[in-house]
Amino acid sequence: MALNPNLPPSASSAQTNPEPGSVDWFAFLDQLQSGNRAALGRALTWVESTRQEDRIRATSLLETLPEPIQPSFRLGVSGIPGVGKSTWAEAYGLLLLRNQPNAKLAVLAVDPSSSVRGGSLLGDKTRMEQLSLHPRAFVRPSPAGTSLGGVTWGTRDSITLCERLGYTHLLVETVGVGQSETAVHDLVDCLLLLLMPASGDGLQGMKKGIMEVADVVAVQKADGLLLSAAQQAAADARAALHFTSAEESNWIVPVQTVSALTGAGMEDLLATLDRFFRHAHASGRWAERRMGQRKKAFWEGLEHAAWELLRSHPDNASRWKELAQSVVENQTDPRRAVEDALRCAELLPGLN
Ligand SMILES: Nc1nc2c(ncn2[C@@H]2O[C@H](COP(=O)(O)OP(=O)(O)OP(=O)(O)O)[C@@H](O)[C@H]2O)c(=O)[nH]1
Ligand SMILES: [Mg+2]
């Protein structure tokens, strides 16, 4: 029985945490599948959570929902703070949804430095005001205060969840700097790197590696007085890519100029992204990349979950703290302390 998606969720399902298999659980699934945003918000908090009971709900949920028939398009957008990622995301979303009447877009954020930068997302929310209101869009601020592993893990499942609920396009914006580019690269089919309209040395303060993982590059803010600087920056980026790019499966990384503010170059950039997607499918690169990502997800997920489980066990927590103190005071050698910590967690046999 499908419920009206515009009705607020009932207290018994979308606002509480129903047990998988219960009557409330099925009511919740119904709301979720009929497009209730509050239900989606709740489901995403389970997926992002590190609490064991939430993880069980998330796993159950992901296993219940069928895989999409058509493969989705997962796009990552990266670039230094202020380059215009959020503005671009909104322009992209509105154009995509206008051009493709059957498309549904979910915007998620990866913020590995959220604990340092705090509430950087409030600004994003306001900048994606129009997109947030679009009936075929869902804008999700990034989960705050989780570790890097947790964020990547949670975002990966958030993507899967949105896809299984009919979102055809996923856009992942990096909010932090530094490690976030590689984190987002592990989550998407295509990584778009946005550059500033300035010809800069040292690749605009970014780590050199980012140029190697970018699939498409665009110089942002190619408008008004910044236009010629943007064109120059694009020429510089092309020259830099000529030396660094690995030219995987015959894809030459295109460098374009764009203005999210005026819309200039947006259609061209969307066409390029589309071309990339078709090329990735035809060359087998898409399937290969997703396979590698799944493999990494397993190992990283196991590492993260095992660590959380051990660390959160009350016996381990107190004993490990004592061991850490003992190491600090130079009473126990770190190597010996690690062995003792594993023994206390029953991961090593005890000494006879
Ligand atoms: N001239 C011009 N300004 C732009 C354009 N896109 C964004 N801006 C401006 O650049 C500033 C930063 O834009 P954001 O979209 O918040 O940039 P961001 O990369 O998301 O920033 P963080 O989330 O802090 O990393 C804002 O003042 C925007 O109005 C553009 O195409 N042209
Ligand atoms: Mg932003």
C-alpha cells in the first residue's frame, strides 16, 4: 500500500527506529519507496551511523531494496574551497533535470575534515536552494564528525541506497581538502575537477595526484573579468595534463571552461560527462572501476567495522587506556602493549 509521500511520516515508522521484519518496518519501507523524504533522511542516518543496531537496519534495508535495472551515473566533483563546487552542483542539477525528464538526482557530500571545519554545510544548503526544492532532487548534507573511513563507508552506502530508490544520477561533492579527492574517486564513476580561473603554480595548492585521478577538468568562473584568466588556466591545465595524465583506455582528459553563475559552457560540460560515461561503458573501464571499488569497500569496511567493534567494547576501552598510559609513562614498550591489547580482546592466545 503506497502512502502519500507528502504526508509527514508517522511516529511509528519514519521517526523511530523500527525493527527489521516488524509491522512498522514494512510501513517504513512503504514510505521510503513512495518517495517520502523524511524516511529517506532517516534511512541515510542508519547507513551513516557507526552504531551496531543502525548497521543491522542499514544492511537489512539495502538487501531488501532491488538493484536498479539501468546503471546509475555517479559523478564526483572536487576542487579547492571556494572554486564553486556547490554553485556548480546546483547549476548541473537543474540543467540535468530539465534536459532529462526521467532523471532523478541525489547530491551527497564527503567531508573528511568535518570535525575540523565544523558547519561548512549550512552554506551549501542555502546555495543549493533551488535544487533542494526540485521534486526530482534530494540534497543531503554530509554527516558531521565521523572519521575518514566512516565517511567514505557511509557515503558509499548512501549512494547505493539512493540508487535503489530510483535516483539515476548521484553527485558527490567533496567538502574538505587533501585526502577527500582520493576518497571521492573511490566512490564514483567519473571525477570532475574544478579549477580556479588563475594560472597558478603548484596546481593551485592541490596535491599533484588529483590531476591524475581526474576524468574531466573544468576551469570555473569563466565569466566577466575572469574569462581570459579562465582560458589561460585551461591552457595551463592542458599542458600540465599532457605530462601527467596516464591516458587510461584512450580517454584524453578534456579541459573546458565553465561558469556555474551564467551557465556558459554548462551544456558542453554535460555533453562531455555524457561522452565519458558512454566511453567508460564501451571500453569496459566502468565495470572494472566498480569492481575495484567493491573490493576496496569490503576490505576497508571490514577494517573499519572490526576496529569500531573492538574499540567500543567496554573491557577493551578501559584496559587499552591503561596500556596507552603505561606506554606514555615508558613503563611498557609499545610493541608489548599492542600484544597485551590484542590478548585482552582475545585476539591472541593468553600467556600460560
Ligand atoms: N564569478 C563567478 N563566481 C562564482 C561562480 N561559481 C561560484 N561562484 C562564487 O564563488 C563563491 C564560492 O562558491 P561555492 O559554490 O560556495 O564554492 P565551493 O567550492 O562549494 O566552496 P566550499 O564548499 O567552501 O569548498 C561564491 O561566492 C559563489 O557565488 C561562477 O561561475 N562565476
Ligand atoms: Mg561547497
